[in-house]
Amino acid sequence: MSAVKLALKLAIALLLTPTLALAQQPDGSFSSPFRFGEPTGEAIYQNICAGCHMPDGRGATGAGAYPSLRQNPRLAATDYDIAIITRSQKAMPGFSRTLTERQIADVADYISKTFNTPLPESPK
Amino acid sequence: MQLQPESRRVTDQPQPSRRDLLSRIGAVAGSSAMYLAMTSLGLAAESQYSGPITLDGDPKGASVLILGAGIAGMVAALELRKAGYTVTVLDYNARPGGRTWTIHGGDTYTELGGETQDCRFAEGLYLNPGPWRIPYHHRGMLDYCKRLGVALEPFIQVNHNAYLHAKNAFDGKPQRYRTVQADFHGAVSDLLAKAVNADTLDHTVSKDDRESLLASLRSFGGLNADYTYKTGPTASARRGYDKPPGGGMGAEPTDSVVTSASDVLKSGLWRALAIAQDYDYQTTLFQPTGGMDMIARAFAREIGDLIRPNTKVTAIRQTNQNVTATWTDPTTGEHGTTTADWCLCTIPLSILSQIDINVAAPMQDAINAVPYAPGMKIGLQFKRRFWEQDDAIYGGISYTDLPITQIAYPNSDYLHDGPGVLLGAYPFGPYAYEFTALPPAERIRKAVEWGAQIHPQYKAEFEHGIAIGWHRVPGALGCYGQWSTEARDKHYKNLCALDGRILLAGEHASYIPAWQEGALLSALDAITRLHARVMSP
């Protein structure tokens, strides 16, 4: 085999070698530096979104604020949050390159089901 | 502390000096025109920075309200006051510096969401959660460090004895940077030399160039006289020895065994070799001795009296006459307004995009166009500097494909006994988001668990740590402005242009995002244009 053929073969082998290791965490987190591996809407929310919007969806306030997702009337329109998660909104990054369309739909569904209904503990 | 004499402007020269000429061009036409003029005068520089700026003429007490006391705000405050302006600075944090920040032992930090971390680092040990290195070509930052008396020491970017590590390479055993580089260069050179000698490249490489190419491959790759890379003294001189040369009886070296080309390529470890090739990471880099906050402290010595800390800006309104910022003090509940003739706003766009500000649509659209990147750093204190004592790693960075991404060793106090702090994680992208979403204690636990795969000493030596996720930093809400090419094309000029009486500055108003130099240069450019506007109304 010529050196060039060897080099080509190596290059092809490298391209075909899966560079993304299998998820090492049960919730799919920390599986790739390029894409999120979380399999469920809940895991996506808790492992990514909660960094800003907080695990219970209440948001946070410092010099600026992360809006609460709890009973947020804008989230009643399902397309609204899908559009924001995909494309970005002001300082919030978009996730079209790091989440699949399915993952985005799943997390939007999780947000609307979990936070956009009356709080169980809230007096109604 | 006063600035050193060489920084004082010279105004009494009978003939315009080259610098005077440049500053006039800068005042009238902005810094890009000045840069072009410098190039035509034979001063083509590695930096837009051309020495201390001169803001000539009397602004007649004109006032400037600066929002934000990071690098951009403090540079502007220093220079505008020197030029005769009345300056006030409002800042959200209790300390000056913004993202120029160091956490020391005894500091307490509460992130968004309410988790509080008490830093228990030993005396003199620290973590720079934000910027931590200054490349040699960031001439503005270096000049201000010099003028303000900030002591600098080398930041070690490349350490040939640090580790490169991948979960699925070499059975997960970390490799020395030195051996990966030697074997990668050797393998690539060996293969290319074979192609040349097989006449495969005859259409590409002329007969004249052929000998030079072979000679260069031998030099670059550490090849033998027959253009092969293989185990022996030539390769060992690059990659090191199984038993290094010594003195006296039995001192002869034993060669180390080279890795096959296939294994080197498959390992993927060569990816990390490219990092230090980038302009931003080339030798020499510096760090302030004692922590990056030495720069913030030095500025505060000069203009700290101008800063009102703990001040959250809630609205910025301009009229034809002036600009008024409305604010609250979250520590006291006090409310107030501050009015000035002009406003230089350096608040990160992550926050400014939420503030009521009456600028025209082009600037408002630009303010809304920039998402903020994640970033996360963890400092870990260990009982002893085992990386030095056991692994002979003095400063520099190990890279891994584990989520921690890198481990950076302290670049000072080498060979000291007692505890040491290293940077135990510094990921970007998905890993940074995922770390940030965890409670701080869990971030640290994971960093220790993953780091132990590279340094097994972690388990016995770890004491405590501190973890900063930038999306949870209350005064920043993100690490830096992550411009897309499309957004820059559409909005960047509108972000930088004067809107009535309001100008913006900061790393987000630069082509050097996330770097202090970008904030500094944007501030100097902004106040140069502002001053030109004030002097020629």
C-alpha cells in the first residue's frame, strides 16, 4: 500500500470513527461537547434551561432578570417557546445547533405542562 | 497612585508630532481612520492601540455618566476625568472590575438562584473566574498595567510535560503533550516524505523544491536520515526517554518507544496541539501577579472615588440636553437618578437589552441582537501541589475530552510546600450549560471525579473548591457576547454609533469578544468619538 493510500485510509477511518462517546450519565448529560444528549424534555430542561430559569421555573433577578416560566401567559402559545429556543431571543442563545427538533419540541412540551398550569401548592 | 510621566500628554511642542497628527486624525475620523493613517506612516501595528490617547481641548466641565465599572468603564473614567470631564460611574457590583474578577479565600459569592459559596482557599491562592491571561499583542492592556503599576508574570499556555487525555485513547491513560506532539509531527512527516519519495507529488512539488521539502520534513518531524520516524535517539530527543541521560556509571539513556501513526491519528489527541497555534494563545502571555483583580484594584486607586457601587440601573432616558439614569441600591433599598450631559453605557447587552432606554431603533435592534455565551470555571484546592511534586508539571494546561475540558495549573509559587489551587474545569458549549445547571457542590464533585481520571492524586488530596457558572453571575448574566457573522454585518456599526447623547462600549462593542483588550479598545474609540463630538458641537 502506498503511503498516500495509507494516509487516505487513515483519514477515512477517522471520519467514520464515532467521535461522540456514548452518554456516560443516565440522564444523557455530558455526552458531547457539541450536542446535548438528553433524551427527555424533563432532562433537557433540568440540565440546560434550569441554569438560568431555575429548576422550578421561577427565573431569577440580578442586574437583569431571567423571566419566570411559571404561568407565563406568553407560553400559552406553543409555537412561541419553540421559536425562542430554536432561534434565540435577545441575550438568550438559540439551540438549533445543539438540540434536535425533537428535543426542542419535547422541552417546550415539558415547560408548558410543568410550569404553565396552576401550581399545585398555590391557593386558587 | 499617579500615572508614570511617560503617559502624560505632550501639548507644548512647536511642530505637530506624528502622535499629535495621529490623534487629530483619530479625533476627527475615528480610530479606524487613524489605523489606516498609521499604516501609511509606516507604523503598521499589531494593535489598534497606539499609546495613551490625547483628548485635547477644554470640554468646559461637560459631564459624562458611565454605566458599568469593568475595564471599559474604568478606562473611560480615567481618561475622561484626565481630559477635564466631570465623571460619575454607576456599577451594579459591590466591587469594581466587572468580569475582571478574582475570588480569594474569605470571599463569599451568591449566584442567581440564591446558592452561596464561601471560598476557603488558603492565603494567596485564588481563582480568576473571568479573564485570566493577557497575550503580548494586547498592547492596550499591557500599557495600562505598566502605567498603573500592575505586576505581571508569565502565563504558561503550553507546557510540554502537561497531559493530553481522551477517554478512548491509550486506554484512557493521559499522554504527555511532548510525546503526542513528537509522534504526531513525526508520523505526518514520515508519511509525507514517503509520498515525495514515491514520486506521488511530482505534479505538485517541483524537482527544485523536492529536496527542500524532504529536508524540512526531516527537521519538522524529527526524522532519521532515511526520512523515517521510529524509535531511536532522534525521536527520543523530541519525545523524551524511558530512562533519561544521566551522569556517572550506568548513565546511558534508554529510548522511549514511538507510537504508531495509526494510533496517534486515531487518538484525536492532536486536536489540542492546534490551540496554542492561534494568535490569541501564542507566547508570550501574561497574568497579573496575585490575581486578575489586581488590575481592577489599580484602576480603583485612580478613579474609585467616581464609582457608586451596588447601583442597579433600571432606566436610561435621554433628552436634547442630557441623559438620566434611574437606579436602585439593592443593599439599602435607596432609589435615585443621576443626570449628565452624555452617557457611556458599558452594561453587558444581556442586561442592557432588558433596560428601558430611549435610543433609536438601529441601536435598540443591535442591543437585542447578541446572545450571551455560557462559561464555567471551577477552582479546586489540594493539600499539596502534587502536579509539581509527582508529575513535574509547572504551570500550563492539560486538555481532556472529559466534560471538564481542561485542567490549568498555577503559574506562580512553584515548588512551594502547602496547598495549591488549580483550575479544575473550564468548558464551553453544552458542557458549560450542563455544569451551570447543577448546584455548585455537584459541579465540584463531578470536576473532582473526572479530574481523578487524569490525576489519581485528586481523591486523597482534594480539600474544597468554588464553581462559577457565568449565566448565574448576577452582574453579568452570561460570559460574553456571542456575535454571529450575520448579526455583526447587520448591527455592529449601529451598536457602536453615537445615538443622541448615548454611546456604548465593552467587549460586546469589539471584534475581540470576551477579551479585556476588546473592552479597552472599544472604550478608547468611544470616548475619542465622544470628545470629538463635544469639541465640535
